[in-house]
Amino acid sequence: LEIAKAVATLMMKDSNEKVGVDQVEFYSKLSVDAARELLEARLDTEDVSRVIATDHFQDSIDKLFRAKEVFVKHGANIETQTVTVLLAKFLPKAGRLSEARAEVDSQLSAAKGTGYLFNYAQLLYSDGQLNVYERKEQEGLRKSIEALEIYQKVEAEKYALYPLLLIAQLHIIADTNDLGFSRSIEGFRISHTYNHTAFISQFLQAAGRAATGLNKPHLAEVYLRNAVEICDKNEMWSYGAIAKATLAAVIAQEGKTREAIQLIEKAKFVDLSKNVDAKAEKYFLMQVFSYEGKVQGLSKNYVKSEEAYRNFIAISQEFGYIDPFGIGQIKKGLGEALLEQGRKPEAAKEFNAAKEEFEKVKEGMHPKNNNKYLDYSFSGKSIDELIKLVQP
């Protein structure tokens, strides 16, 4: 206990982080029975923390709520904040975004007021992620930058990778790809220091996506191929599926359609069941289908393109996918596939639906000029041009 108190005191002296001091004081006053109950709840929380947010998330959510009940019962505020961060990670994947928002809002101001810097940074990052789900990307970027700065202040560099990745991704969405690229490379270097393969692959993918926005497809291809290789080597099937699909979209745009189709097939049929449940598998397949529609369209396989876009729409409805920009691109791509089959009335319906979706994008961060490499549609024409083509 004395050693723990000394370490906690040093932590507070170095970074003003109070969590250690308060934890030592809290646990020194606990009864044996309370400590035993809290230990079991903490072990459950730690079990869930080692699970990615696509692995059997309903079981994880149930376990987290049981743990939270124990923490609240004994006034374990720090643990309550920790479990809230995990709930914010899992609840949106189960379509329970409003619950995630309520959980984070209930703890965010409390964490800031108590001076628990690390917990506050975690909750800020969770808040930033929820902002993105809620189509408030600018607010999400602001919260992520604040979280990153606090992690750096308390020297939690490994944890800083989470907001750093989100910052890179949001810059890419905002079409500030130079910043997205530099943040991706920064994250790659840090994750490489810790040999964190999941982050290495994700930062490589982000760098590749940013490179497409900088109109450097050959550089993008290098980063994405490295991401695919790392994912395959480490059996990270879910990340690998997205890396393959993104690479396929980029090289198809450059005329390598045969290899692109092969990559899509590999992305669709990797053994996702090794580490995700059936619903999570569909979530990844939905993302693969978005680029399969594009790749098949560029390959002039318009029937297969139509099928892929319809598969995306079916799964997106199941998940409650609400991004109007993404849905607009999918409907635009579907219309293109129908138009190429000579089905003008059906194409017109999809183009009009796509335009309605694009008009919903007002204050978000999506670029006005689509990135042709990452756009889910394939013709390269604007939605207004396409609508003119199908007018009587």
C-alpha cells in the first residue's frame, strides 16, 4: 500500500493526475467483501477491454452493464468512468447510439471536475467518436485533438494512438489530406515503436486513403499493399478485408480491374468467423460491398455491380447506417449500373434518391469534390449530369 501511495503521489506531482492518489485512498478503506465484489467486476471489465468492438458485442455489453452496477453500488467512480468508455465503444455497434451518448454525457463533466486526466482523455475520445456517428465531425475533431493533448501530457503515448487515428481519418473526410497524411505517418511511427500491428495496419490504410486525396495513387497503392500484407500475416481478417477492398478500388481506377476483382473476392471470403460474430461479419461485408460495386462497374460487369450495391443497401438498413454522403454515393453507383443495363426509369429513381441524400449534407466535413478513388460510384460524372442523361 505504501509503494502504491508513493507511485500515485509521484504521478500527481509529475502530471497533476489525481487518479492514482484517489484510487489508493478508496481501496484502503474497503471491506474484504466489497473488495472481492469489485475485483470480479474489474476482471470482467478487463476481459471486455481486450475484445475489439466487433467481437460478439452483445455479450460484452451485458457484462459491462453488470460491472457498472457493482461499481456504482460501491461508489467506485474511477471504474465507473472506465466502464463507460467501453460502453461507448460497443453500444453504437449494437445500434444503441442514444444510450452510448447518455452514458458518456453522464461521466464526462464529472471526470473533468475530479482532475482524473487519463479518464477525462478517454471520455473525450469516446465523445469525439460519438460526434462522428452523430454527423458532427468538426466537434469530433476538436474533442479528439483535446484528448490527444491530454494523453501526451500524462505520457500515455500508446493510448494517444486512438485519437490520433480518428484525427487522421477526419482530416481525410474533410479533404485536408495533407494533414491526414502527416497524422497517419506520425501514428504509423508511434505504433511501429510499440509493434502494435492493428494500429500499424490502420495508419497505413489511412495514409493510403490520404494519398489518393493528394492525387498520388501509386503512393496510395504502396501503403495499402503494406497494410494488406500485415493484416494477412497477423490474421487480422476484419482489417484485412477493408484494406483489400480499398486497395481494389484504387487500382481499379487505375485500370487494374482484373487484380481488383480478385482482391474483392478475397476480401469477401476471408474467414471472418475466426474473430467476429455473424452480425459483425455483415458489418465488414457491407463495407466490402461498397467498393465491389465500384470495382465491378469499372470492370463493366454491371449486373454484378448492381448486386453489390443492393447487398450494401440491404445490410445498411439492418445496421441503421445513416451517413447521407455514403448512401448517396451508393445510390448513385446503383443508378449508374442500372443505366449501363439500359434500365433508365430505375436509374432515374436511384439518381433522384442520391441527390436527396447529398442535399442532406450541409454542415458536415465531407468534401464537395469527390475523391474519385474512394467514391463508391464509378462513372466519374456528377449527379446532375447523370440526372440529365435519364430525363425524357
